Amino acid sequence: MSHAKGMRMTRERPKRGPRPLALVCALLTTGFLATGLSANGSPAPPAQVTPSEGQSMAAMPTGTLASPLVTDMTDSEQPGLTVEGEGVAGPSAGLSPPTLQAEILNVVDDLAASKQGLGYDLSSFYTEPLMYGASTLAGKGSPKTMCVGAVTEIMIRAINRWAEQNPDIDVYGQLPASKWQGGSLQSLRPWLFVWKLEKEIPSYKRAYGAGTHDALILFGMGQGVKFSDAAPGDFVNFSRNNGSGHAAVFLSYLKADFEETETFGPDVMGFKYFSAQGSGEAGLDYRYAYFDGYCPARRPAPTRRDCGVLKSDNAATFSMARLYAPSHWRTGDTRYFLEEVFEKGRSFEEINAERYAGEPKALGNRTIQQIIPYITQLVSEPAVNFSGETTD
């Protein structure tokens, strides 16, 4: 599918398992905007109804749930309260869970067609307030956005689309809105937006993470993948040779001179992505990213380059992650893996290798203070320079 501004190569969508019958979704309290998208990520009706109102970082068939999925304590719960043993479910060992790559790519297409180039602002989140179950996630500076805000919006819209088609799965109970809005280590926001943490991550030797990669692993929503195994609809966080960082959706590999390819090989020199940038036509747009050491000659817009990307096997500099379908999330044992990372010094790569292996980790009747005594509300201070500046 192609658009007037930016074109993604035509390729087969990732296959998904069988879907249950869809249930009509609840009416959105914020109304629909005449932009081609509703606030929950689904195509909006043609008529407008009542409007509502950021350094270095970097398919198996759908299974049967073993037990109801239960999340960690929300940010509103107070430290020191006893946490009962939590029930979690996930894929069976050795099986590959279904992903949300198809939903993610559809959201990218829709956003590119309806919300491209609406501005970039480091203090903004989403292009509009987003519905998430019965909750509304504030847009903050809409319609402007920034790279992590764009990635988060794409993720939320993709989850919403899957939830509409799978009403038998309690998606919003597994991962409540507080996880997207909260400011503690048990919330997604500090990990996705790469906030400065109160404690060093031993495996990174620094007090901040690697973005989407760490978030999806810790919260049992997906896994890290190698660049050589990347597929359209995966997420990527990377650093540049100028010290800045970026977050995006991976679309294809690149050979020299903007040539797209589906296959990884020695002639791959970069990748095409979709995100929000501050250069060129600021806001949501496509970019052709090339690793440090090569940058093709400039071409007329809408083809825009992002050169100087640092290539590394170290997730702290360059990382990729894949979002799983909510039917296969394991959100209940996040605190166990937080302890593994901070107290036992285990790397995210080690955790990634076992996150979905065997039974969910038992927590028992332990208090938050006993598990990780330093979990508090963090200050919203990005550790990475998400300036949004690209070569073009």
C-alpha cells in the first residue's frame, strides 16, 4: 500500500490465529474525529460527531488461558500493603505466541494517511486523546507528538483493535490504564519514555533503560528480537552518532540507495521506519535510516534520510521488540523480573530468553517493600535526547 507521502513496500501481512466473533465496542465518550481514525484506533465514521477535546539507548494458534490474568499493583496502591499471590497465564513453553504486527501495520497506514506532519513537541504525547477500555488517555499537546509518544499511540491503537475482535479476553483488566499513565517502575511510561531511574540497572551500568525492548519484556507483553530477525511491525529504539536517540516502528530492511528488501543479509545497511520526527515535515512520517558510515545522496521529499544510526548488539544502544497478542501476555509477574534486574543484576537478554518458558513466576504473599523497597514515583525526566532531528 502506498501513500502520497512516504511509501511502505508491499508485502504479505503477518498471519494471525483464528479470531473469535467481534463484539460491538462501547461508544467512545470523547466522540469521533473526522480524520479517518477514532480515538481507539479503529476507522472512524465519515461524519464528525461531537468532538472532544524525550543519548544513547537504544504464530502459533491462539491458545487457551490457564487462569484469569491479574496485573501487578496499580500506582494508586500504597507501598507496604500485602500483595496476594497473583494468577497469570501465557503461551506454553516452546510455542511462539501470535503477535500484533498486522494491527500495528494497519495503524501505521491509517496514521500516515490521516495524521501525518501535524508537528513535533517533546512535551506532547499523542495526536489526540486515546480511549483505552473505559478510560481516556490524555493527548497532552495534541495533535503534536514525539517519537515515544507516537510509538505508544500506535501500540495502544493496535491493542484496542485486537481487543474489539477478541471481547472474551479482558485486555484492560490485564493491563489497566494506570500502567500507561503511572510514574513508578511498575508502570510502562518510565520504561517506554526512558526516564531517569532512582537506581542503576546493573547490566546496563546506567540508571535508565532501553525503551520499548525493556518495557515489553518486563511487563510480559512481548519479547526482544535481533535485528537480523526483524519483521514489519516490530519496534526499534536506537542511538545516533550525535548522541541523540529515537523510537520507531520497523517497516523493512534497506540496501544502498533506499532499496528496500524483506531479507536480512550482508548488503543490508539500514532500515525504513515510521515515527514522529522534528525535522522535515515535523510530526508523523516515514524515514530511511542508515547505520553510521554510510549515507545515500539526498533525494527530493517525501524521501527523507536518518543517517548516523549506531549499529550494536547491545540493547542499551540498539534494540528491537515484538508485541504479542494480549491472549498471551504475562503481566502478573512483572515485579519478579524487576527484582531479577535490579537486585540480582540479570540482563534483559537473560530474562528475554526465559520470559515465556515454563510456569509463571510465583510471588507469594510479599509486600512491595520486601520485593523492591525503592519503588517510588519517579520524576518525569527523560534520560535520552529525543530531539526528533534527522538528516532530512
